[in-house]
Amino acid sequence: MITKSRRQNYDYDAVVIGSGIGGLVTAAYMAKSGVRVLVCEQHSQPGGYFTSFKRKRYTFDGGIQACENFGMLLPLLEQLGIRDRIELHRSVFAYATPDLFLPLHTAEDISRWYSKLSDVYPAESQGISCIAEKAFEFSSVMEAFNAFPNPLFTPLSRVLNALPGWIIKNWKSFKYAPDLMRLMNIPMEDFYRQHLQDPDLLKFLGQLGYSGTPAAFILGIIAFVLDYYYPIGGIQAISDVLAESIQERGGTIRYKTLVEEIIIEDNRACGIRLKNGERISAPFVVSNSDARRTFLDMLPPASVPADYRQRLQQAEVCESAFNVYLGVDMPTEDLPFQGCHHVHYFPDYQGVDYKLDIDDPTCYSRAGLEICVPTITDPALAPEGKTSMVITCVATADYCKEWGTKNGKRTPEYKKLKQTVARQIIASAEELIPDLSRRIEYMDASTPFTMERYTLNNRGSSAGWSYHPQKGFNAGAGGMAGFLTPVKNLYAVGHWTASPGGAPSGFVSGKIVSEIIRRRI
């Protein structure tokens, strides 16, 4: 139990900065345990990249377009006692090109994808075959891992009961695990170059993940793709149900509340100062904010070791995204998507290299797209007989001289480039969806700088630090322990705490940090 005397010394038992998925999970678990927690969120709603917004009766997801379960999301909601408050449906993915539409329903479907690439690049068929074999092996390991009850979110008795059957069912996959771990330290580009020569094919395959993504991660991606879920009501529904559970259990969430400083006394975090000057005390502070902002801007320089600051400044961040939000006067069932919520569409088999093409204003006319149609899962997200659609591409803040901005400010050149890229993406998608441009009723777009403005993620990073095994801040053996910081009583949660980052790192860090604080209070 939490002692009253400890509570009486502070305004709250813990303060969480930011209500992204990591912050919400942390606060939800703490509130469930009786910890008196405050969440400060600079935006007007919870979620970070787990948010939705509505324009002209169309609902769009602002960041993440679906969420992987990965043995975490569903048991987490169950453990918090809120699983029955949200209706989740499997999200079906597909790969598409001008001459192929391939729904991904099983791991075996990925073999058709590699078979098609062998037809397009016959001289590379041997190398493609080797890659396909590795993909199948690693997918089996990932699927086995996903199927095992996660000890963080599952009662120990259930884990132990499941262990014998899980071993019997999956033991054949275990032999691939050592190679998978080895390839977690090799970027996908390096792995592809070991097997392939054609520069166009290398560029094409490079579009399947963030730059530097560990080879094992991208090869086993089908296991993740088959385990994605989408909630009725949009992604915001996940954030809302977590926020509701925090408040129902005595926690507090303050919106439009920007934290500017983490207060340090006696070499330990002991509270926060808001933009309006208000000071709030707590024995523990948890940052779900951008890592650089947390340690370089919100803390006194003397409280952060010099080598830690240097690593923060030198590490690379993950790519961002360019999103096009479309309200389309077209029945969802008329789309040629075969019931697939997410379609990765590649307009050709050559691809783009976002680093080499960083100053090419036509780059996005050839880029791979992810076309997401939430109304396939929930028709109520658009007016009857119409479709909500989000088309997203990988993007960086460096593109075309930082999108034409000047000193971080938007300029006429920025607005023009934003519209140009949006039109290129719509024209490319129209090759798959005939008559798309003529049926658009509503259109908006977001750049990496839009993402940065709404979430405060440095350079609009969509998943924290770079996925490259050697270039991210959390590279190496400590890559999953980023929730620990060099400042006493300050913890971090969210996608900046692990490499690769993403929603699972928010789930894991949130649960671990909440448990650490619960035990320490």
C-alpha cells in the first residue's frame, strides 16, 4: 500500500509528461494501483500518434493507422480491466503494384510477393530466393513469439500452463532464433546487398521499412502484419479508453498544459514547472516527451552527464511521414481493395531512395504509398456511401531544404511544396483507384513539421530514434532499457526508449516504469 505520509509531502505521487501511448499506459497502470498520478498533455486530446480528428463529417487517424498486438495490446487492455470497452478488429494488409494485388492473410502469402520480384528481376532470382527463405524462417520465429503469453501482461500461472504446449507447437522454429538475433544487428540494406546487385531492386526493397531497419525485423514483418488491429471509432478510441480509466481511478489529466521544466533538487527529479509558471511537486517524474526535449531543454545542463548529452545530439532520429487525408465521394465497397484496410502500393518496381532523392521535387510521384481506408473496418467514420482515406509516405524533415521552411517557419514555398507533393501522391494512388481525384470532397495534408508541431517529436519522428542498429541512441545491448535515465527519480516511456521504437516500446516501458514506481512509493 502507498503510505499517506509520502503523499502529503507532494502534490502528486507521480507526474507523467505527455499522453502518448507510453504515457497513457504508465498512468493507467499507476492509477489502477492507487498511485495518485497527474498527466500533463500539451495538446487538446490524448494519444500523441494514437489520435484521430474529424473534418466535414470524415474521421481520419492523425498518426498510427492501426496497432500491432504483438502479444501486448490485447492482454494489456484485459489486465487493465478495459478490454470490453473497445471493439477491435483485425486489420488486413495487401501489397500492390500496377500488375499485382496481393492480400496478406497468411505467412505463405509473402512467398507470392518474392516470386513476383523474381519474375521482374530474373537475374536476381537466386538472391531473392535466399531472402524469401529467410523471411519464411524468421516469420515462423516471430509468430511463435507473438503466440506466447507475454509475462509482463499475463498472470504467471497462465504463462506456465501455456509453456509446454507452446514448446511442442513451435520447437521447429527455435533453430532459426540465433540467426534472427544476429541479423537484428545488421541493417536491411546491408543484408540485401549481400544477396542482390541490381540498384533498382535494392531501392525498391528499401521502401519496405525505415532506413537501417534491422534485417531480421523487416524479414519477419509478415508476422507483425498479420497481427494488427483497428478499433471501431478510430485509433482515438484506444487513447480515450485509457484516459477514461485513468480518471475513473483517481488520476488527473490536464490538456493544453505544456511542461517547460523538470525540477531538480538534491540531484533528483521532484516535480515540474508549466509554461504558465505553475510548479507541481511529485517524488517521481515520467517523461513521455521527445528525448532531446526532455534531456536537453527541460533539465538543468548540470543534471545530465556530458557524454549522455553528446549521444543525444549525435544520434539520428527515425523518419517521419507525409500524410494526405481524403474525404472521397465513393462507396468504400467500390474500391478495388478486396476488404484490405491497408494497401502498400508501389507504382513501379524501381522505387526511390529518400536520401539520394532528398532534393528531387518529383520524388513522391514514384514513392511507395500506404493507402489506409478505415471505413472498410468502420463505415461510420465517413458519411453514408462515402470513404475516409489516409495515404501516407515515408518522409524526412530534410526534404527539399526542409520543405522550404525558413528558421522553422512556414513560407509560401512550404505551402506550395506541400500541395505539390499531395497532388503527386493522389495521382499515383489514382493508378490503383480510378477516378479518385474527381471524387475528392475534402483534402488536407501533413508534413514532418506538422507532426512535430502536434506531438513535439523532434523532426516529426514517427518512431523515436533511428531504426539503424548503430545510429540510434539506444543502439547495442541496452537498446531496450531506455526507460532508465541518468537522473534519479526520472523515468522515460514511449518510442524513444527502445530500438526499434514504436507502439510496443510504449506498452513495455509503460508497464515496467509503472511497476517500478508502484514498488518505490
